[in-house]
Amino acid sequence: MKTAVYHKYGPPGVVQVEDIPSPRPGPDEVLVRVRATTVSSADWRARSLSMPRGFGAFGRPAFGFFGPRQKVLGTAFAGEIADVGANVTRFQRGDRVFGDCGIKMGAHAEFKLLKADAALANMPDDLGFEEAAALVFGGTVALVFLRDKGKIQPGERVLVNGASGEVGVAMVQLARHFGAEVLGVCSGANADLVRGLGATTIDYAIEDFVDHGPFDVIIDTVGNAGWVRSQPALRDGGRLLLVLAGLREMLLAPLRAKRHGKRAIAGMAMGTAEDLALLATLATSGAIKPIIGKVFALQDVRAAHRLVDSGHKVGSVVLRMG
């Protein structure tokens, strides 16, 4: 099977397409023929070891001391069940599915082997593979932070910093679905997109979001709206959701916020099969739609990585497989 692999850390040029043997499912596993996957910020960090401030020492222990432990990147995917193990009853051959590999990665391949109880769900009937793959990364992060960590409530006033990115577009749509009033920080070039998702826009080049407060919830998907900057714009009892932050910020912001009667919340966001099933339902109802910035063929995987590295991608960057 064709895969996009990297044998050493570095820029997009370290990624190359290679043929490796296709796996076979064990008794409790399923084999997915991957039709589409995404190149996300998680892939960029694993490939380049570009860690948030303070996390540099954790890069090699996490991904491999002397080179990548997992040589195939990719967390999100959509495809078809190609084969099932003898004990599997949840899926059948031919089922259209989408899923999340999480930190195990490995989705940048024509076939992906998973446990049958992994973060895997049936695709919405009215979505194509590329659209389904684009739902996964941003959608699961947004669900975990808004619903579980932030406990968003109807009528709250929410700010999304980085509203046009892969996580940001999902945050805007899901916050609107949960009944919030949403303001999104983005560039002027992406304002029409963000407004079309239901948010009032703030152009970061000419305005400071602090001047538009107070907010019940501020979500930082970029890493430049930490506690010091955000706290004047938070209501009493408000929450700062740190989707991206340095180690010092993650450790100190919750303590500082508590002293002011507010909360700062960080941490990982791991999606589940139930989360994916909910995203499928929301996509079918029109409450959330995948936003794809650009689609690349597998042989152009380096170009996809270069776009992600630029920091200016809109929505998801999708790889079309096979």
C-alpha cells in the first residue's frame, strides 16, 4: 500500500511516498481502506518537533528519541471497511466510516488497521469522504472543549480566537449550535467565511478583541490570547479555554484565574466513537459543515505540509488517497 512516511524530523521535504505491506486485521480489528485524510497541526508538530513554548523537552520522548517512532502521520480519516476480524460485529465490509487515530496516528496510508471499538463511526450518507475526514480533528477538539471542559450554555457570549482555522471553524459552528452568541477573530480575507458560519467578525489587524468584551467564554486556538491578555475581557465567572498554549501558561493561568473568580482550562481533547456519531448527526442536520481549504493528492503531500507550516490555512487541508 502507498503511504506518506518520514524517517527523520524536519521540514516538509522529509515526507515521501513509499510502498509498504498492507496489514491484516486480527480477531477484534477492522481494516479501513482510507479514501481521504487530513494534514493538521498535530502532523506538523510531530514531523518538525515544533512544540509549544515550554514543551520542547517532551517532543522526542513523545515521538521518538532518535527518529520518528510512528513513521506514518495522520490522525483523521474517512474510507470504507475493507476487512473485519472474526469477532467484529459492529462493522461490515463496505461500511463507509470516518475516524480518529489520535496520538497513534497512521492515517496517511491507503489502509489503516484499528480496534473495532476505536474512535470510528459510520459516515453521514450525504457527505463525501473528503468532507467526512475534514469533520474529525476540529470537530472533536471543539466538542470536548465546548461541551465537556467549558460547559457552554445557551445565551452565553463566546469569542473564538483563530476562527478560520481547522479548529476555529468547528468552534464557531458548535458554539452556535449550543445556543451561544459568537464573535470570531480572523483576518479580513477570511471574514466572509466566518460570518457565513454565524459569527460576528473581528479583524485582528485593526481591532483588539478585548475592546468587544465582556465575554462568558474566550477560546484561544492560536496561542496568543493567554490569561494576561484575555482576563480584562472575561466576565466574572467566565472561562478561558486554552486549546493552544505554552507550558507555563497552562500551569499558571488556572491559578491566576481562580484568584479572580474566573477559570482557565487547558488539556488534551481526545475524541470518541460517540463524539464522531454526534458530529455525523449534526452534519446531517446542517448544524455543522466541514470547511476544506484545499485538497491535495497523496503524491503532493509535501505541498500539503508546506501549507500547514505556513500558518495561513483555512479550515482543513485534505489528502485524497488512492
